[in-house]
Amino acid sequence: MLAIGLMSGTSRDGIDAALIETDGEGASRGIAFHARPYHDGFRLRLAEACQRAMTMERPGFEPLIQAVEQELTELHVEAVADLLGRSGHIAQDIAVIGFHGHTVAHRPEWRWTWQIGDGASLAGAFGIPVVADLRSADVAAGGQGAPLLPVYHRALAHGLPKPVAILNLGGVANITAIASSGEITAFDTGMASGLIDNWMQTHSDRGFDENGSCAAKGKVDEARLAAMLSDPWFAVAPPKSIDREAFTIDAVRGLTLEDGAATLTAFSAAAVARGLDHLPERPAHIHVAGGGRHNATLMRMLAERTGAQVRPVDELGWDGDALEAQGFAYMAVRHLKKLPISFPGTTGAPEPMTGGVLFDPS
């Protein structure tokens, strides 16, 4: 069936919208993809909503967050309309939309996670069933609620030699490792582009470190890097997940723009290397998706610190920009077929679980 997937990630840069054809099991074919960037004003309001949500003991009514949610939903409606127009399809062709929403707070230790976005409004706008709130059931059952992409990574990687790893670099980094036996281990490794973006936005007139050019001119402060890596979270065995707000740029304050960028980039790479220590088999190949793969300095540091061959997933014929959005379309189809999207080895769920809430426009 045809399915649309929507992703607003922790990088807070915009909406990824993907159209795929899939059976929710072994077959998946990308048809169209469109990235819709957020304007600066909304990006700031979204960041403020995330900071506000992280101060709350549980999800609840908060005027700023409610206003941002309404605006976010309207932007997703526009993204779907754009995608349909670009693909040549109409709403009646689409079986389901997988709507991730935007994570404003992720608290698995308190058994809740909060993705804003009005699934009912999105379903009503197009007359297409929407599967949203894909993480909450897993977290309520004691899982981490993240990462969810491994089920899609497994489908894409079925023909690759094992062991193999797929690394997603968004605001936060997560890895899917598939052992020779086929066993999947998946978890967040730490930050990816989130802190680098924060540093560039607060210390320069740039929104991100394009191609890692700023970090390439700097020197890594190894002492500060070691202090950041001493956080006990890195020693915790998977499954585990982390919120983008768990770390800050305070650890590199006082460094030059270039040295701060270099140290934060090394922090992302070194965290992945630490994550490999938790795997039953160390992969020789790491295939990288997400916006972070465009950062040449980060990719170089990953190769140096992991000792693996680190290559973009595009070399496999996959679309590294569309992968997350495609994954949520795939998961929406699995929801319709009552197939699991999270597993004990990926999120720590007590059993394979079918997540998501279905919003039927009828």
C-alpha cells in the first residue's frame, strides 16, 4: 500500500515527508520525498516549548506548548499537501500517514514521553487515517520508546553482510546493530548534531556547522571531552535513550568558536565509539543516515574513533535524508497489520509491541 511518513526530528530544522510503497514487512520502495524547513521564529518557539516541557513532571496543559502544537500540525498539513503535489498522487491513493510529531520531552525513567502534534486534525485535513503517538505505549510498558527505526533498518539491511550497523545522526544519534545471528541491538549513543547546532547558533551567525568546516579549523580540548564522556549514562548498558536536552554546551564555554565546534563534534563521535563497546559483535561497517552524514569532520572523526568503515547509506542506494520519514510510514502500515514496531532488543520493551494510536477520519 502507499503510505506517507512524517518526521520532525531533534535537530528542529524542519519536517521530512516521505511517500513509500510497502507491505510493512520485507518490501519497501521510496516514491517521493520533500523536506520543509522551519522558519527561524517557529524554530525558536519550538525550542522554548521543549525547554518548558522538560521542566514538567508529566505532560499536561501548557499554553505555549498547545499553541506550538497547533502551529506544528498546520505545518505538517502543508508538508503533506506539498508531498502529494510533487508526487502526482491524491489523498485517496494513500492508505495511511505515520505522524511522529515532535518530541518536546522524553522521560522514560518516569514512564512517559511527549510528542506534540494533533493526529485527529491531520486525518481530518485529508481524509486519510493517521497513526500517531508511536512511542507512548512502549514507554508505559517499561521500554525506552526509542529508537524505533531499527524495525525499518532491519527490512532494508536484510541483504547486507553481517555484522553491520546503521547509524542515524540527527539532533541525537542512535544505532541499529545487526549481529551475524540476526539479533538486533539498538539504542541512542548520545548527541549528534544537537549540541553543535546550539553552539553555532549562540556563538556565530550560522544555524549549523556546514560540512563541519568550523570544527575542521579547531582543536579538540581532550580534557573537556573526557569530562563530558565521564557522564555515567555512557556506561549504562542498552537498551537506553536520551533527550536532546540531557547535555548542554556549558562544558565548552570559553573556547574559541572553532575549538568549541571541534570538541562538540568529537563528543558526538566518541560517544558512538563508546556505544560500540556495548555490542555483542563490533561491526566493521557503519552506514550513516541523517543530516549529520553531510558533516565531513564528524564522519572523519567517527572513522578515527570507531576504527570502522564509515560510509553514507546513500552508497547502498538508500536515501539518507528520507530514511526516518520512510520508517514512520513503514511503521504506520505495520500498525494497520497489527505487527510489532518495538522489541526487547531495541527499546527494552517487555515483549514485541505494536505502537501508535489510529486516528480514523471517518
